[in-house]
Amino acid sequence: MVEIMSANSKIEWTDHTFNPWIGCTKISTATTGGGGCDGCYAYVSTPARVLRSKGAETWGPGAPRVRTSEANWKMPLRWNAQADAFMAQHGRRQRVFCASLADVFDNAVDPQWRVDLFDLIAATPNLDWLLLTKRIGNVGNMLPVPFDFERLYPHVWIGATVVNQAEADRDIPKLLAVPAAKRFLSMEPLLGPVNLTDICDGHADSTIPREYWEDSFDTDASPPAVGHNALTGERWQRFGDWRHHGSRIDWVIVGGESGPEARPMHPDWARSLRDQCAAAGVPFLFKQHGEWREPSPGESFDTSMGRAQRRPAFIMSEAGTVHCFENASIVNGKAVIRIGKKAAGRLLDGREWNEVPA
């Protein structure tokens, strides 16, 4: 057993962090078209390093996950009992980020542990449980059967981590298909521009009535792919007149990367997502710039030597490539300087963005 006593959390969007177990496998890497796991903070976290120093590797294929202590598992019961006092002080419910050092829907986890976790969630109805996963495709097969969402789990929020457009197109339709009180995105580290108003995974939707597509598409083929505006719930047929409103994303969290090998985030990527959310009335939370930010007005910097400078600096294209010198290939380039997570801060266009669903 491992002792994890996180009565509170430094993560901006939660009140408590609860880890039922420790360990994971990096699946969003540069080779898979993502990269979100390349600089995984949990892999180098103190609990993971302590276990590693004792010969207990919990990361990677085949590595056993380690369940945390019974004392740790009792913490949510304590928070649940404190609900009235918290509500009186803050005017809202408590949020619990579950598995910051693991993934609830990891294939390598003992299924009984997940049963125990959902029993605990059902026993703590005064807490809002935020289950964030990089394995959104596993969720449907790993929820309790039957998943009595309305009676036992109306306080469960399901979130997916996406870092670029490819992951958004692949995973957001899966998230929208999951039953949850709230559906949210954690777009950290944000590694590319993302349009949430036009999501398409390239798959046909067999629920579209045939009369809406057979005249505008090959009648011997399956229905055409469907586009999603993930922020409004609108869905439409790529070829034809069918339109429909379904589930939508309820919350978007955005942040740049931190850590020794952090990649810069183009500030306009965050601005675009903020503006998309504002137009759709979806709460937006800007967590951090990460290690890099754009220079303040009048701030001195020099991109001529890139990382070799005392304060590393680059010119970053809208597509995410970094350059030391201006050139014709840099589209909507922005200078970014590395000053550290704390100094870079959380301000976007002069203010914090801390919106959370009601």
C-alpha cells in the first residue's frame, strides 16, 4: 500500500486529488500522433519515484499498478461528510480529480479495483467526481453494468485529454457517447490548433435515416461521415441535409506544457479555444502557459540562438514549428520565451479564465 493523503490539491480546477492506485502506460506519444504523454508529470512524481527506488516500477506495459492505502481510500468519505461546511463556505459542491497518477480506464488495472472505486463514488454523492482519461474508448466497456447513471452516478463527470486536432477528431465523438453528468476536455499540454466546432472522426453514422443521404451519396455504401460541433451538440451529415442536436462538451480546460522538456504553446491556440467556448456559452478555464509565454510589451528577448540563450526564445508558427529567424514559411508567427511555469503565470490577455460548469 502507498500513502497518498491529498486533502487538497494545487491543481487549479479541482478541490481534492484522489489516487486509488498508481501507475500507467504512455499512450499519447509523438509516434502515435499525439505527444501528450511524452513529458508525463505523473511518471516523475514523488510517489512514482519512491516506488521506483524500491524496485516497484508502475509505469509501462506489464508493470503492475500499485493500489493505495486503505487510509487513503477513506479520504473521500471524509470529504463527503464535510459537504455542508464546504457548501456554506464556498457556495458550491466539492470537485474530486480521480487518478492524477494513473488512469481509471487503464487496461492493466485489476477490474475489482475499478468496482471498488465505483462503489466508493456511489457512497459519496456529495462530491463531484472528475474522471479524466486518455483512454476514452475504454470507458463504455469499463463502467459498472448496469451503469445506473441517474440514480447512482449523477455526480460523475467524464473527461478526455486531447492535445491536437487529430486526437480531438478521434476521441471527442467517443466522449460525447458516454453517459455523464458533465463531459469535459483537458487540453493540456496543448500542442496544436484545435477547432472544436467541426469535429469529424471519419466514421459513418448508421443512425441517419436513409432518406436523408441516399440521393446525395452512393446508395450501395454506408452513410457519409458526420461532423460535430462539440460545443453546441449540433451534428450534420457531410453530404446531405441531415442535422441533429445531441450531447455536447460542458467544459474546456486549456494549458501549456511544463517540465524540463516542455514544448511551447502558441498563444493564439489558447485564444481560439477561449473564443470558441465564449461563442457557444461553454465554460473555459485557462490553467497555465507552461514554461513558455509570449513576451510582454517592451520586454527584451533574442531568438537568434534559440535554446542556447540565457532566456531561450523562438519564433513559433501557427502550425507549431519553432524557428530562430523570421522566414516566409512562418505563418502568424509569435515569439515565445522560456521563463518557467510560475513566472509565465495564468493570465491570458491580461486576466485569468476560471470558468467552471454550475
